Amino acid sequence: MASKLRLTRNANQPRRFRFVLLILGCLVVTVTFLVVSKPQALVLPKLGFTPSLPPPPSDHDAVNGDDHGTQGAAHSEESLQGEKKEMVVDATPKEDTSLHELTEESGARADDLNSNQDETRERLTLPTVSNYTIDDRPQAAGEKSQAPKRKPLCDVSDRRADICEMDGDIRISGSSSSVVLMESPRTEETEIWHVHPYPRKGDEACLKGVRKLEVKASSEASPCTVNHDAPAVVFSTGGYTGNLFHDYSDLLVPLFLTARPFDGEVKLVVTDSKSWWITKYLLVLQKLSKYPVIDLDMDKEVHCFKQVTVGLRAHNEFHIDPERSPNGYTMIDFAKFMRSAFSSEREALLNIEDLAARKPRLLIVGRKQSRVLTNTKEIVEMAEELGFEVVVEEADAGSDLARVGRTVNSCDVMVGVHGTGLTNSVFLPMNAILIQIVPWGRLESKAMQDYGNPAKEMGLGYLEYSIAIEESSLREKYPRDHPVFTDPLSFHSRGYHVMRATFMDDQNVKLDVRKFKEVLWKALEHLIQ
């Protein structure tokens, strides 16, 4: 009998051992669940765990002088705004919960566990940046916390221009050629860029006449002497200014893209300033900005701004890409802006009634040095026979732009040999017509890019007349079997300067009046449609 009792006890021992292990397992699972779902309910000072987002301060905190709750709330708001990706805030847990109390919860019912799991699932799906950050590494004495990262000061990805955009405490000093974004002294690295604020990136010959500016983020800079509320746009009037085409393509169109979105509340800061250029385009600059132009080279002040753009946005030559431009600007918007700056009377040719009481007005743009139209008098007589009132205007860099703008705006058709004078087509009213005469030398592609496409983008009708060999002065210099006539593209392949010297700088045009008469007829047909 005693032997049977011993066998029974031996058989029950494994059962008891498994039962004890089961109880211990349930206890471990319960404690683990509470740690994950409610860490603020635990006090584990010896393990170095502290929740980073404490609950709001209670009256008890205020009485005892505990400001951890207030600091934690402020830091939490910064984290949600994205100013800092990680933040550690020491705070004392507000719930007096002991390990003994957690152990007693091991006997909770299964439905209580399910309820807690649902609550945990809801807690985990809240749209917060970070519920808790636990850091068990003590911060060393004098250790600096990392400053929030920002985007680089300058974008150098565009093929035409480098653009630097800054917000904050920005200081511009002409004497040091620097633009400095002030940063906290805790920032260890200094970001430095060297840029030419003129949109012909990579053109070394052009950029030789453009002052290089140092744009950087630093904790050191000269103190402010002049403070500004309006933002600033910094650019150069060096480079190719003085050439009418480049005035538009390199400066006026890019200035429109960069400064126009500020609706006048912007200050234009100019380096490499040319007083004659500022005077010539003063009405345009005054339309872009309500403030006087700041000459960075002559000014000895340290100007402080809250927002600065260094450089000008630019797309292709004499062109605006609406998909890349602010507010979806187009060349139509630029042309309207230019007509408005010079108070042009006509916005558009509306219909045939506009021509019923007067003759259509034809403008012939003359040239003085190259690509000269040598039989202008014959063209004028032929156009008058067709019924045009003809005006001849020679446009150059020294022309009074206001007067030129009024003349162009009063015309219905504008004719000229490929060249800078055709940029003044911006003053033509919409639905007017531009006729471009293309010299010999397979220049059609360049002619279309420089003036044909912009004309269409400004809402103008466009016609093109490519001259024959008999209409070119080159036939007086080269035999008919010369590559100038048989293989003009070979000059293009030798570089732009060779092509330009051969076909643009050394060629004049004598139009075949009979053939060109057909082009003017097409222009008249377009006007009356």
C-alpha cells in the first residue's frame, strides 16, 4: 500500500511543476503587456527608463515647482510640427504604480485582456509622429544636441541658373560679397556656396563679367546696420547686358519669373550695376518692386532680410515653361506685363472692324551693322501698294524703350531680319503678326527657337521667310560651289563662333520684292480672318 502511495506522488509531481510554470508564464505575459501598452504606469528608475511625453502638469506639479510637464508639452508640439525628428524629455511618471500592483493583475479575466488589447490597437493607430522616446544613455556634460536638418541653401540642378533661397536671419554685405544665413552656434558645419547671380550657367566668357557671391550658413556675420521687412532678390546686370536679346532672355524674363510673384513687395539688390541699364529699364523695375534698387557694389551697409533669393529663375532662351513657373506664368503674361509697364494702349487686335477705319500698320525693323536689309525703300513702296501704312524703326541698345514700345504697339505687322530688334515684339498687341526674315546658312532652327516660338507663345501670328542664295550678299564673296552654299551645316559643326562669323556677322539681305509680296499678302489675310 505504501508503495502505491509513493508511485502516485511521483506521478503528480510533473503535473504540479507544469502548473507552476504555467502560472509564471501568465505572469510574464501580463507584465510584458502592461509595459508595452502603458509605460507611464511603471516606475523603473533603476533601469533608467523614462517616458518622453509626460501627461499634462497637475495642480500638484505646480505646488511642488515641477515644470517637467510644461517643458514636455512644448517639446511635444515641436516634434509634431516636424521641427525635430527626435527629442528626449526627462519627466517623472504621474501614476504611483508598483510592481506589486502589476503582479496582482495577473489574475485578470480573459475578456479584460481582450478589452485592453483593443485599447492598445487604437492607441497604436493614432496619427502621431512618436508616442514615446526612451533613452537610457545619460547625456554627457557639455554635450550639444543636434540641430534640426534643413534643405541645402542652393539648388544647382538647373542647367541655366543656380538659385539660393533662404528664410530666417539673412545678412547681405556688399563689401564682403557675402550672403549669410545666421544659424545657432551649436551648428558644427558651415555650409558655403559660390554662385554667379546671372542665368547663363557654364558660359565662362559671359560669367567673367559677373561678380561671384559667397552664400553660406554660419553663426558668425557682421551686425545689421539696415533691417528690411520685404524679401530680397539678388542678381547681376553684368554678363551680356547691352545686347537687346540678352536683356530680355537673361534678365527681364527671369526677373519676371523670380520677382513678380511678390506683387511689388520685394527689394531688388543688384551687383555689377550699370546705371544706364537701370535707367533704361526703370519702368520695368518699378513695376516689379515698390522700392528703390539697392546697388550692392556701392553700398557699405549690412542689409538684413527675413527672406532672400540669390539668382534668377530661367528656362530656355526668351521662353517661359508654364509647368515650371510660379503661378503658371506664360509668355502671354510676360508680354502683358511689359505692355502694362510702358502703358501701351492696345492689348489685342480683336476683329476686322479694328481695321475698317484705317490702314493696317506695318513696322520694318532696320539694322545698321550686319544682316542689313539693303532694299528697304523697295519693300516700303511694295507694302504701301498693298494698302499698308509703313513705319521704319532702327532698334538698338541705346533706343528709348518707352518710345519704341509705343511704336511697336501701334502696329499690326512687324517685319525684320533675324536679330535682337525682334525682341521688341513683346509690345505687339495679341493677334498681331511677326514676320522673321531668315538669312542664308541653315539658320531656321535658331530663328524659330529665338523668336518664332516666343512669338507663338505670346499669342502672335508668326510667318517666316528664308532667303535664297540670290538674296544674300554672300554670293558676292564666295563662288557657288563653296561649302558656304553647298554645305552650310559644316560651319555649324565647327562651333557657334564660326557659324556666327560666317552667316550672321558677315551677311546682308536684299529681298526679292515679288516673292516677299506673297508673305505680306498672307499677313493681310491673317489680319482679316
